[in-house]
Amino acid sequence: MKARHVFLPAALVLAVLICGNVFAVFAASIPIVSGGKVGRGTQALLPAQLRPPECTGTVSSVLVRTGNTSYAGSNVLVVGGPANDNINQTAGGYTCWVGGAGNDKFSGVAGAGDQCIVSASSNLAQIKNCTVVARRP
């Protein structure tokens, strides 16, 4: 057997393997998902999108209140903190109040139709002028 008969098939096999590796490297360098804006969003959330389903009124603003504080406003979603909060609504209309994990106190405006979501540890006697629509652990 001549050396050329052995060398030619070996060279062809080697060339096929090299081409296969070059193709694999090229294919691996192509991103499956382009480097566009996948996973990035810039749309602002509306207060109504944050309103829990238990609160049935309209909300047009969101307040985060913790500790001992008061506010005045209508159509507000008020979110309490994880500690004991004492929130007092001094004037305004409807409020959806979502308490945190503590023993919270909330005092709404009489006749405003406020709705409250409180923690299971909250004393319901401390929730005034607000209908408790849910209790959470």
C-alpha cells in the first residue's frame, strides 16, 4: 500500500474534524437571544395596578407610612411597614390601607368608606373608621 493511499483519507478526516470544530465555535459565539432589551422594562406602574383585590375603591396615589404618622388625602393606597404602625388619616376620602406585620393602629375619616387589610396580630379595636376586608399572617 502506498503512503498516499493512507495519507489522503487521513487528511480528509482531519479536514472534516477541523471544519466541524470551526463550525461549532462559530455557532457557540452566536447569542440565542440578542443583546436587546429582554428583561428590561421602563413602564411606570399605576397606583391601581398595586391595589389589592380586597380593596374595591379607586386609588390614584400610593403612600408608604411607617411609625406614628398622619396624612390627608382621597383615593389613596397606604402601605404600612413591618413594625407597629399608628396611622391617622386627618382629612379626605377613601383609603385602602395595607398594614404590615406588626400590631397596627389605623384611624380613618368617618364615612369615607375606608377598607383595611391588617395582620393577624393587629387588635381590631385599634382599627377605627375602616372596614377590615382581610387579615393576613
